[in-house]
Amino acid sequence: MNKTYLPIKLALVAMSISAYQASAQETVRIGTEGAYPPFNYFTADGQLAGFDIDIGKAICADMGVQCEFIAQDWDGIIPALLANKYDVVLASMFITEARKEQVAFTKPYQASAMTFVVDKNSGINDVDPESMDGMIIGAQSSTTQADYLASAYPNAEIRLYPTQDAANLDMASGRIDAMVGDIMPMTDWIATQDGSCCEKAGELITNPKYVGEGVGMALRKEDAELRERINKSLANIISNGTYQKINEQYFSLNLLTLK
Amino acid sequence: MLDVLTRFAPMLADGALITLKITLLSVSMAALLALPLSLMRIQESRFLRWPVQLIISFFRGTPLIAQLFLLYYGSGQFRPFLMEMGLWGFFRDPVNCAILTFTMNSMAYQTEILRGALQSVDKRSVEAGKAMGMPMNLLYRHIVLPLAYRTAFPALGNEVILMLKGGAVASVITVMDLMGQTRRVFSQSFDINVYLVAAAMYLIIAIVFVSIWRLFERYLNRHQSHRVIRRKPITNRTALN
Amino acid sequence: MDNLALLSFGSQGWGDELLKGLCITLLLAFLALPIGLIIGTGVAGLSVSSSRFGRAFATFYTTLLRGLPELLTLFIIYHGLGLLLNQLIKWLNPDIKYVEFSPFAAGIIALALVFSSYAAEVIRGAWQAMDKGQKEAGIALSMNRWLIFWFIERPQIVRLALPGLGNLWINLLKDTALVSVIALDDLMRAANIAVGATKKPFLFYLSVCLVYWLICILCERVLFKMETRLNRGISAGK
């Protein structure tokens, strides 16, 4: 692409947006998964809710724009962003090198770590690759957990689920010996009745090679301007305490420090 | 394209083997079950006919993916009970659940195909057998069933193809069949060519199978090779034919 | 009973979400049906045409789409066509940002394509099963080609193809469940979401199975009535 035309293009794009929304307030479309409690999930009245949703609303309020949330399955969440189904992915996505080839991330809005979960009665204490040899380990597909398992646990049988909920169901029913998930939802899940079967095992997995630099919002690479505005608003809601308030509604741990 | 092939072909080939295994196991077990059921289905007695009709209607009237979810995640909910019965070891494995679901589904369709074929058997052939004083079991073994299976043969072949294609839904319960491997590779690479390679593999499997099935069909009908065979479809659920 | 409460309507139960999903399912099927029928008729026309290329294309089309898993067709349309469309539009006019390619559109296109490939075979079969003497009778009455098609051939094709098309319609209804995999909020996905929230897979999957079953039974009844009606002039003579 010829760079000199870029400002003209941007101007044209901006014009088309402003023409389109001459009467209405600017709308930012946010894609999320809706199957990842407590970060994003559907309530019984069909509404999206959760930590990600509240953070999204707070950022939109700070930016002074309208928010529209769109649910998308995880496997298609980046393709749909690239196909302009929405402008931002706000779905507790780890910032990884592989994903950076496709999309651009905002500053992290959560720190990231993964953990193993095993059945309380399984007697599994060590989760290093040797002791997990031949075991069945579950994870959600297209996630960093799935990549981690594929490269660090070549001798385990790896099952990949379309949603974390589906993996949780099979963990509770004992179909899999262990699973790997993000620290927060796993902590949350084992505290529920459904997850009472299970407990965390091993050390937290914080190797940046797998968990990246944290959890960010993903945008199309060319939407640099929107990305900067989101980064600014994110910094605002962290400094004015809004972030902390939302954090406390869902978790006892601080998501930025994991403490 | 070539690059995609060399990188992903081994994984997709692994998946294709699982797809073949699941399809062949399901349709052959279904074939074993379909015979007695179709014989029950053509009886005069309502008590024999109705349960079979109900089962067939359910499996033909609901989506395969819904049946699979019901059996897979539904059985997970009844784990304590299944453990007590000693069945959990079976239900624990997603491949087993897929094979069980597909067997029941294919059983329903094959029973209907066989019912049609049994009812289309020329009454005069049966009467000829009776006139020779053949007992019931001989009559079925030597006259009714060979005629019925020959009539049903093309439709049964279609059913295998439909199971091969329908079986792709097993990928949603973590089975790493051809579809499952394809989706995994796509989710890592976002390379649309992966789907095209998978499509080619499915087509090749289907075409090879159809060719083999046609050879068998010609073998079964070899006594009629001097005649022009016009066969009527037994069922309207058609695939490659 | 709490199971009933879970299926109830309102903010606590999932009944209203399932009903919404059912509407999407039916909408998908009813939109894919006419599109599939039109394409199917066109392909059937090609397959009985005198053009060699037309016949070859029809064979290729039906073999390809009937040989691929419906799920794979859906993924290819959803991920592939969306990407292609955007590249094409970008190439035509770089100033247009992107075009939306929704799972709903992908679902309808994929379902219609699959339906059309099977329908083409059914319609072709009906065409070929028709008594050629009928057409000759039309020619003897000096009717032109279009009159013959509309008054003689079309009604007979409809009658002969209806049982086959009826079965395809039932298959189409069931195939809509596959769109749940690309996050279209149909009946099946509504059940998936409800299961994720309530951890009651047996209850919800059994319920949606029963809903699909009921719809299929209803459709079979209606189709049976339609067939009887279309055959009213035929069976009496025998």
C-alpha cells in the first residue's frame, strides 16, 4: 500500500463513519465469547454479563461512546474481528506473539497466569510432563492453554473443547484427568458446587512464552487511533478506581497484580 | 497450497483414519441391529411394531448433533449411576460416545431401508419357497433376505456416505477425526486452505467408497447382467449414487 | 420442580431463550428453502440440458456438495467466503472498510447450497420419470414450449418430486442445528448456552431433541396431506 495515501484513506473512512453516524453517537462494537464465566457469560434473560463486559462498559463510558456487545464463538473470534463483525475483542484474550501477527493488542487489562486443575481424589500432585504421561488433559481449543499443552505435554492425551464450560463439564464428570485454564476462572469455578470435585495443582504457569504479556483487547492493526483511545481510557479507569470497584465485584484477587 | 499439504497432511491423515474407524464401526454395528428391528417392524403385532417405529422416528426426527450432545454430556451428568453399573469406562471416552450415537442413528435409517426392501420382495418368490415346503428360517435365509438385501444395497451404500459426512459432528465433542484435526489446524494457522485440503480428503474417501460399493453391487446383480436394471430408490434420503 | 423452572419463560428460566433460538432455526430453514429450490431447479435444468458443459457442471456441483460434510461446507462458507468477499471488495474499492459477513448469512448460504445439490437430483429424477408421451400430446395440441412446461410438465414434476423434496426439507430443518457451531443463536446454541450456565445437559438437550422431533413429525403430517392432495387424480384410476 502506498503510504502517502493513508491519511486520505483515513480521512475518507472517518468521513464515511461520521456520515453514517451523523445523528447517532459513535458506536464501538465489542466482540466477546459469552461462555467464560465470570469474565463474560449469558444470564438467564439472555444478556451478556461479567467482568469483561463491565470493563468494556466503563471504558466506553470514559470514551463517551456507545457500546454494543456481540457474542462470537472462540474459534472464530479473531477471524470475525478481521471480517469487521466488531471492532474490539474484549474476551480475556492473552496477548501472544502468534496472535500479534493477526491483530494488535491494547495495554494489558489483566495479568495472566494459567493453572492445572485436577480431581481432589485423583492423587495427582505433580503436574510436570513426566507424571502426566498418558493422562487425559483438557483445554479450550485455540487458546494459549491448548498451545501450552501441545508443546509441553507431547505424551499426554489432549482434548480440546469449544468452550471452557464444556471442558468444565467433562472435568466435573471425570472424563478428563486434568485441565489447564486461566487462573481466575479456574479459581472461580472450583469454588462453585459444580467445581467442588476439583482443586488447583502445581505451580502457576506464568512463562511469558505461553501466557504472553497479559490479557488485552484485540483490534484490527489499522485501527491504531481507536486503540490509543482505549488505552487512554483504560489508564483512566484504573487510576480513578473504577477498575478496582469492578474487580472487587467479581474477585478477591487483584487482576492486575494477581495478589 | 503444497506448503499447506506437507505441513498439515500428516495430522489430517491421522484424523481421516479415526473418521474411517468411527464410520465403519458404526454402520456395521447398525447393520447388525437393523436386521432384527426391520423384521419386527414388518410384523402385524402392534406391540412389536410400535416400539421400533418410535425409535426410528426419534432418531430420524432429531439432528445428529443434538443426539450426540444428549448422549455425551447427558451421560456425564449420570456418572455415579453409570459407574455403579460399570458402564462409565465406556461412556468416558468421547469416541465411544460418538460410535454409540452414530450406531443408533444409522440403525434407524438402515431399519427403514430394510423394511422397504423386505416389503418389496416379490410375494411369488415367497410362495414358491412355501410350496417347496421350506420352513420359515430357510425361507428367510435363502429367499427373502438375499432378495431384500440386493434391493436395499444401493440405499445402504448411501447411508454409509451420509454417516461418513454426518460423523464430522463428532469433532464438537473433542474427537480428533478429520474434521476435528482440520478445525484445530485452522485455529492455529487461520489458513483457509486447510479446509480445502480436508474437503478433498472427504471427497476422495467418498468416491473410493462409492466405487467399491458399485463393484459389489455389480457382483450381487451378476445374474441379471444381461438385463437392463432399473432400480427404484428405496428411500428418498439420497447421497452420492 | 426446579427442572420446570429452568425451562420456564422470564428472566430466571431459559424457555424464552430457547423459543428465540427456535425462531432463528425456523427462519434459517424457511429462508434457505426457496434459495435452495431455485438453485436446485437451475442445476437440474443444466443436468438435463443439451449443453455438455452444463451437464458436466451439474454433475460436479451435486457430487461436490453431496460428498462434503455439511459442517465442513458451513466452515468453508463462513470463514472462506467472508474473507474472499472482503478481499474482493477491498480490491474493487480500497476505501470501503469491510463488509459484514454474518454467521446468519453464512448459515443460509451453506444450508441453501447443500439443499440445492440434493434437490437438483430429486428434480432431475422427477423430470426423467415423467411420461414423455405427455409432452408429445402438448405438441400435438400445438402448444408452445413454455405452455407445455407450465401446464403439462411443471405440475407433474411438482407431484413426482414432492416426496423427495419433503425428505430434504426435514433434513434441512435438522441441518440448521449445525449453525450453532459458528455461534449463530439457533435452538441448538441456545441449549448449549443454557447448559453452560445451569450444568443440566440432559434436561436441555433432551428438551431440544423433543422440540426438533415434534417439528419434524408436524412437517411429515403436512407433507403427507400435500402428497395425498397432489395425487388425488392419480390413485383413483388404479
